[in-house]
Amino acid sequence: MEINRKKMSYLNIKNVIKNYNNEDNIIKNLSLKVEKGEFLVIVGPSGCGKSTLLRMIAGLEDINSGEIEINGKIINNVPPADRNIAMVFQNYALYPHMNVEKNLSYGLKNRKIPKAEIATRVKDISKLLQIEDLLKRKPSELSGGQRQRVAMGRAIIREPKIFLFDEPLSNLDAKLRTQMRIEIRKLHDKLKITSVYVTHDQIEAMTLADRIVVLNSGIIEQVGTPDEIYHEPQSLFVSKFMGTPPMNIFKSKVYDNVANLFGKEMKLDRNINDNEVYIGIRPEDIYLEPIENSIKIEINIDMVEKLGSESLIYANIDNHNFIVKTNEKINKSLKSLYVYIKNEKMYLFSAKDEKLIKKQ
Amino acid sequence: MKKVQFNNKFIPYLFVSPQIIIILVFFIWPSIMAIYYSFVMQDAFGVSTQFVWFQNYKDALLNSDYYSSFGFTLIFSTLVTFFSLGTGLFLAHKTNSMIKSRGIYRTLLMWPYALAPAVVGLMASFFFNQSHGDVYHFLNQLGWKFDPTSDPFSAQAMLVFIASWKQVSVNFIFFLSGLQGIPKSVLEASFIDCKSNSKRFWTIIFPLLAPTTFFLFITNITYSFFDTFGMIDTTTRGTPMGETKTLAYKIYQDGFLGADIGGSSAQSVILMLFVLIITIFQFKYLEKKVHY
Ligand SMILES: Nc1ncnc2c1ncn2[C@@H]1O[C@H](COP(=O)(O)OP(=O)(O)OP(=O)(O)O)[C@@H](O)[C@H]1O
Ligand SMILES: [Mg+2]
């Protein structure tokens, strides 16, 4: 019973279609369920419709067809202020003429919450986000990180049922971004508010998410935990999109389950019905020492990048780019290298529909 | 920004000299002349000139005409500023919320701006004319005994109306561009925080327009003080019973029609001081509140 209730979907998006000005559909018949208390991250390349989807949940954008439910109630025609959602915008969207305190309390005042309670909440939230000393300042007198905190505060203070984030960290520098990312996750673990977080930064997605949705031109490519998305990408698109450095991909002809990799024949451990596949190998799955059941390939090194504990080798074979990630010490002046790749570490995708060919 | 350094101390002055000359010839010199004339008395032909200290000021300030003109100017400029700002803001807000044909409205509403105040006055004298003015008859049919030639209130109302009408288009354009300068995401955030349209307007949009409103407030007051001169001259000419005389128009009448150069100069100087004080006050107290 308990498990059942936990798994109840809280936000339910059903067959939603969206276009602007009757042009091509931006969101194409999309269905998605978000569970109560879940942190869901939507990733995808620029222009794939992430913000559009989020703004439809917020009510800032109309839906052409389909339904959005929150807690079992269809909210298609409910105005944004009545949806019990809060949104954190990419450029923070703080009210420039109000000081931090007023920015925080504005939404509460409009909801006729008693003054005393507003004051307590402002106090609690500003303590939680460490912005107590900034309450009397205007947004223009804050740093980017501080504005970010205030924007978070303005969303949290409403105690919404759903949190919507639209790339909230993309205007921060790398260090602050990492720090805020950790804080957002900590905050979520504390408050357990259902969250939908949009980003095109896959590291953010991997570290923050309970589940990740990979969106590609208005269509969901895959939904899964960060581990599933990384280790079991269901399509070529997902495999290319997730992972830094990205997966190495080659096209290969297949005959009788034997592929041809740069002149070397390799018996595949999967049944291939096509005569062509995409072969994907993650940079960290390439070995520099001989191992069993592998084939040996010579690569020409273009550049070696040392990242401290590990190195990235940028190389090419027959003009195909090839990236290797290794923990071993590499001599920077090295011109070429033998590497070993194993069939079982390979991802195979059909050349026709670009879907994963599963292992038996 | 890099500062340009001149070796010769005078070159910078040379560059700004055209501005300085214009200001000297067209602003400073007339002001000085006005101050000079305000202290002297001349006979009607300008033959003899006599220095009279503050006699002209005394005459002006002791004259009850002066106060009724002063009162009319205050009420007139307050009403014109209020109506033209209000209407301009209303139209800009409506136009800004439109998705289609915004451009057409913008263009059409811009047109009155191209008219000179005197032309607006001429047009008004046709519309409000007793013998063939449509507005005249319309207002009388409504039951208002509207007659700008004999009833001071009618004349004042007419002037307030046409002076506001003329200024609406400028205010409209400035407000529209001010509205378009409000970031979309700030508006969206307010949609989530506030359900009521009117409350959102007064708590978010209007305060964010404050710099525009402040600027327009000052220009509208100045406009109703001085630029309405041509309108008055082509419509009421201060009639009936001198009840539609703004200070600027009274100065003109006293000086050029009444040939009282000293008296009208004294009034000019008082008006100058008055406007100066208003402007300083506005910048000092209001401007602090409008910037964020
Ligand atoms: N108001 C609009 N009118 C017309 N087209 C729009 C509008 N807003 C977005 N689009 C289009 O819809 C598509 C999806 O836009 P959206 O903003 O959802 O992308 P996104 O995934 O958030 O991208 P990014 O990562 O760059 O923010 C884009 O092709 C965009 O040009
Ligand atoms: Mg976006």
C-alpha cells in the first residue's frame, strides 16, 4: 500500500501537442508521468522544446491538444497563479523595483497570507538560503549567485506543489554552478517537493536527477535513471548526447553477424538483421593493454589532454575521430598507439531506426 | 571608457562653443533682457526709460488677475498632465497586449504628434464652433449648455480636452516603448505570483514604468505651461472674462497687446523662477524614487 501511494503520479502529461502560430509541432504527442517528490530532469539540445514543455506545465503557454493533470485534476485552463507551481527562470526574473524581502513576500501577499506568517516564512527561507543580510537590497545590488538564491527563495517560500526550473544555473560561472547544483539537490532532499528541471547540461542532469527525460525535437527519446540513461542508452541520439567526452560512433557493414572495424573483422555477440549498424564505444571502455576477446587497432594521436588523474587522447583512424579516456600516464610526444576494444563493451544501434540492438 | 586628452586647454571649449552660443543667444540673453526690463518702466513709445526697482513685481503680484491666471494655469496643467498621461498609458497598455495589428495602432495614434499646437487649436475651433461645430451640438444635445464663448467652464473644459488630446500621442509612444522594455520573464513571474490583472498592473508594470512616467510628467507639465500658447491663441484668446489665460498667455497679452513690457517681464521672471523651483523639486524628490 505504502509503495503504491509513493508511486502515484503527481504530474501527468497526456498526449500533449504544441505548436506556435499553427506552424510545425514543437511538442509532438508527448506523454510523461512525474511521481510525487521526484526530481525529474529534462535534457535535450537547444530548441528541442524543453522550455516550451515547462511553460505549458506552468500555464504560461497554451496547449494545442492533450491534457496536463496535477494531483488528478486537469489544469489545462487553470491560470498560472492557481496551479500551485513555482518557477525559477534562467535570468532569475526578480522584480527589479522591489528589495529582496518584497520579492520573497510578493506572491504570499497576493494570496492573502497573514502578515505574521509571511514574516516567519521570509525569515526561515532567508536563513535557509543564507540571504538574511541581503533582505533590504534591490536585485541590481546583488551578485549573480545571490540573485540565484533569491530566485530560489521566491519559489520555495510559496511552498508549491511543483517546482519548475528552466536552466536556473546557466548564467553562473563554473564553480558557482557546481556549488548551487549541490545546494539544489540538498534542498530537494530536505523539502521533497516534486521538481521538473530543464537543462542542456548533462552533468547537471546526471547529478541532480532521480530520473532523466531525454528530449529530441519534441519527442521523448528515453526516460530513465541516470545510470540507465548512461549505461543503457536506447537510441543513437541518447548515446551521443549523454557522456563527456561523447561516445565514439562508427558505422559498419555487417555480414553474418560479422562487423568490419577499420579493416579488422569482428564476430558480434548480437543478432543483426540489417546489413549495417552503428557501433558505439565509450572513451573509458577502450583499453591500452591487451585483453581477452578484443581486437587491436592502431590510432594516430592528434592531442593528449591531461586532466590530472586521467588523460584524454584525441586521435583518429582513417579520418574518424576517436577519443580515449585513460588513467595511465601518456607521453605527450607519442604519435600513435595500439588500443584494444571489446565486443561486449560495444553499443550497437540499427542503421535504420537508430534504436539499440539489445544483447541476448 | 578612454578619455581623450587635449594638449591645448581651449580646444574642448571650441568644440562645445556652438552649443554655448545657441544657449547664450536664445536662452540666456532673453532671460537677462527680461530681468532687465522687469526692473524698468517705459512709456508707450519706448522713449523714456526709468529704473523702478520692484515696482513691476509689486504691480503684478498685487493684481487679482494675476492670481486667477495663476490658479487657472495650475488647474489646467494638472488636468492636462493627468488626462494625457492616463490616456497615453491606457492606450499603450492595451496596444501592448495586442498580438495582431499593433503596428497600425502605433502609427495611427502617433499622428496627432505631427500637428502644431496652433493647428490643433484651429481644428478645435471648427469642432467646437457654435454655427457648425459637431462637438458643440453633440455636447448641447447631451444636455450640457456648452458654450465656450460665454461660459468660462465650457471654454476651460474645451482647452483641457484639446491640450490633452494633442499630447496623448507622445505619451502613448513613450509608454509603449517603456512597456516593451519590461523583460518578458519578469511579467511571467508575476503571472505566477499574482492572479489579478489590475493588481499586477499596479504592483509590477506601473512601478517598472516609473522612469518613463517621471520623464513624461516633467515634459507634460512644461508642455501645458508653455506649448499650449498656440492653442489658446487660435481658440479662446483668454476669453471669456479672462478665465482661460495661462500665465504664458497673460504675459504675451500684457506685453504685446497691452504694451506693458516691464509688467510682463516681471511676470516672466516670476514664471521662470516658479518653473525652476518645480523642476528642482521634481528632480530632487521624485527622481530618487523612480530609479531601481
Ligand atoms: N513564442 C514563440 N513563438 C514561436 N516559436 C517559438 C516560441 N517560443 C519558442 N519557439 C520555438 O519553439 C522551439 C522550441 O523552443 P524552446 O524554447 O522550447 O527550446 P529549448 O529546448 O528550451 O531550447 P534552449 O535550450 O535553447 O532554451 C524552437 O524552435 C523555438 O524557435
Ligand atoms: Mg529554453
